Amino acid sequence: MVRILFTNQVVCTVVRNLNQSANLKPPRVRFAPSPTGYLHLGGLRTALYNYLFSKSCKGAFILRIEDTDQTRKVEGSVDALVKDLKWAGIEYDEGPKKNGKYGPYIQSERLDIYRDHIDKLLKNGSAYKCFCTERRLNILRRDALKTQRIPKYDNRCRSLTDEEIKEKMKSGVPYCVRFKLTSDCQAYEDLIFGGIAYDVSLNEGDPVLMKSDGFPTYHFANVVDDHLMAVTHVLRGVEWQISTTKHLLIYRAFGWTPPQFGHLPLIVNADGTKLSKRQSDVKVEDYKDKGIFPLALVNYITLSGGGFDHVPGAGVRLKTMEELAEEFKIDKVSSHPSRLNADLLEECNRLEIKRRLQDSALSQQLITQLQKLINEKYPQKEKQISEEHITSVLNWSTARVSRIEDLVSIKYGFLWVLPSTTKNIDKDLLNKLVGHLEQLNSFEQSSVKECLRSFASSSDVKFPDLMKMLRSVLSGLNEGPSVAEMMDLLGKNQSLQRIKAVIR
């Protein structure tokens, strides 16, 4: 593949200007996953960038299910995929279970359409029937590897006569339909990578368009569907970049104008290594289960892959889906691999918690969510989970935790339930302390800390020893937030109750 250096087009600006000055339709883009399992991070990124591009240009976003490989289809995966997209805030305009004049949007329901278009290519001489057996194809591959050649089909059935084809058809010999590749270096302007040129015939034999089981291959169905669904821009993973020149030849065989293509780079770890299923950094469901909010994950993806003007020194700013769509620019998407930074994800999630707390409806959802987590974590214990207390803790936590689930960990369990045991307690000393604390009008961190220091000094007790004793009484922990901070969070009544409970 040869990369030609062209100037990247500021596509959305061009589209907007054209739409304003002529009767041209807005852009139409699609996300076309295979129902082979879970939605992974790369798939979500592809869906998201298509969605943002369509919305930024007032266009349409289509969901198409490419299930032509029935052997890999996983039952229930389409519903799960739609559910994950909706969770992420990505709503499609046309697709399964949604009206649209270009349907059906599931490829297995479009077989008659593919058969009609295969006939067109057979009639205009761009395709032919291939009767080669799988055994013969395996022999070709094996021989090519032995001689260190590129394994590819030798186009044998291209030269079959009409009589030979009729005879094989009459005998019931199974066949597929292949496309006639030409030795032609196709070039196109990739919206992200710039100019691309590649002669596919140098490395591939004639590709299969229609399999012997009557189902089309990805390459054929993809082209037919994009054309018939009036797709204007194709944004997909970079792994399909090398296939695009093949698709352009199929467009030319039909006499169709192809859409514009843009290929999104790989998503990799911060050190450049491939994402790993074992590390649970692939499935969208894993992020959801680990307490990551949808808007945090969406911002995480965009911050790693570009598509927006970068303001040096501006720091991380969490953007709503509307803001992301408004600010998205396809020519700003990076052609370099998208490196994920786990710390950035935590920061995005922390900012999302903070954002939700500023919205009354979303704040109530957080309170309900945390109440549920506390009840699940401590089912048999008496708990302090009033809305007022939880709201106070949530506001305090935005500078300390990045996930709501962290607040029910051992470290923060003292916020909700009484500590199990206390050791080395000086009851007389604590009894005197209660009297001092009860006289405090302001029970905030600074005033509590000043009171404790004053008490330690007047009681002839070392301040660190007093803090250690109080930490044990209040939380049962050896470390955590400062004692004054804990007392501020627990509030005056709860703090005094806990101290009194151990001196009775």
C-alpha cells in the first residue's frame, strides 16, 4: 500500500457550507457491527465517532447488523449491542426496530437484494462463478507457503467457457461467485490518513462475493448496502483500510459513486501494547460493571483519539454528548494509535460524579445507587444512610474517589456502619472529650481539629495517641482520612454517639 500526501479535508465545514448553499442532503453514516458477541471498546469508538460526525453535520446515523457469517452469530448479541449503545448515549436514527426507508437493516434479511446485484455483475462480466473445491484451495495455500509466495487464488475459473459452466451447473457442482480484480492501482483520499493508493491484485486473487451457501461476503454486502442506504461517509477501523481499494473496484463495476472513507487508528494501551481481554479493558460491559459512567467512558475515548481542538494547559474538561457533537471535527482525528491512559479514565469518572451532583435528578440517582450499594455490602448491620448524610459524603468524595463503589470499600465503611472492635481505649479520657465536643457550635473539620489539639494539650496526652484512639473508635481502621475530617463527615451527633458507645 502506498500513502500519497494530500491535504486533509475539513469535511464537516464543507458539508455545512454545501448544505446551506445548495439542495444537498445531509451526510449519512453507519455503524455496522457483526453480532458475534460483546461490544468492545474499538466498536464503541467507531459508533461514537460516526454518531458525533453525523450530529455535528445535522446528518443521519444508521445501525446496520452485518450477520452474513451465520457460523459466528451469537444469540442475543444484537439486543446487548443496542443496549450498550443506548447506555453510552448513542441513539441511532435508522436501524433494527426503527423506521427507515432504506431497510431492512439486518443483512440476513436482505439476501434477495444481494442475489439481484450479483446477477448484475455476472451479466456485465465483472464477476464469475467459481467451482473450485475447498480441497483445491487448501492445496494452493499450502504450495504457496512452501515456495514462500503470497497465498492467493489463481483465478482458474475465470477462464471457464460457457459450456463448461453449464455442465457443472447441470451436475449440481457447488459454486461461489468471485469478483474479477483488475491490475489497477486505486487511489482515494482517506479523511484521516490522507491519500492512499494500492493495487489489490498484487497480493490477492479474485475475492469471493457470494458464498456457496447463498450468503454474501462482507466486501460485497458492505458495498451494496452502503450504496442502497445512501451512505455518504464511511468511518471504520484502520484494519479495513487495505480493503477499501477492493471496494472501490466493486463500486466502479456497478457504475456507482463511492462514499468518502475515513479509517480510525488502533486503540492501544499507554505503552503501545495491544488491549487485552484478560485485563478487562476490551468489553464495554466490563467498564459498566466496574462503575464507570457512560459519559466518562465516552470522553475517555475522545480524549485518547482526537477529533477536537486542543487547548494547551486547559486540563481535562468533561463534555456532554451535545457539546462533543457540536465541537467534533473529523479532520482533527489523529492518525496515530489511540493510547489509553487509565488515570485519565479515573479523572473523567470523578468529574462525571461531580457533574451529576450538580443536577438534582442525577444527584438523586447517585444517592439511590449508593444506598443500594451500602445495603448490599452491609446487609445485617445498622446503617447511617440518610439522604442528607449520603449527599454530604458524595460532595466530600469528589476530590478523593473516582467511583461510587469505592465508598463502600473497607477504607470508607466507617461512613455507614459502626466499627466492629476497639482496643486500647481510655474511657475516662474519652468521657472528658465528649464534654468538650458537645460545647462546639461549629462542627467542621477546622474547628474540630482545633478542639482536639486544645484538649490533648490540656489533658496531658500526646496528640498522635489521641488521634490513634479516636480513629479506632470512629472507624476501626489504622489509616484513612484525618480524624477531624472523619468527624466532620459523620457529623456531630454520629461522632458523639460512636464515642459514647465505647465508654458506656
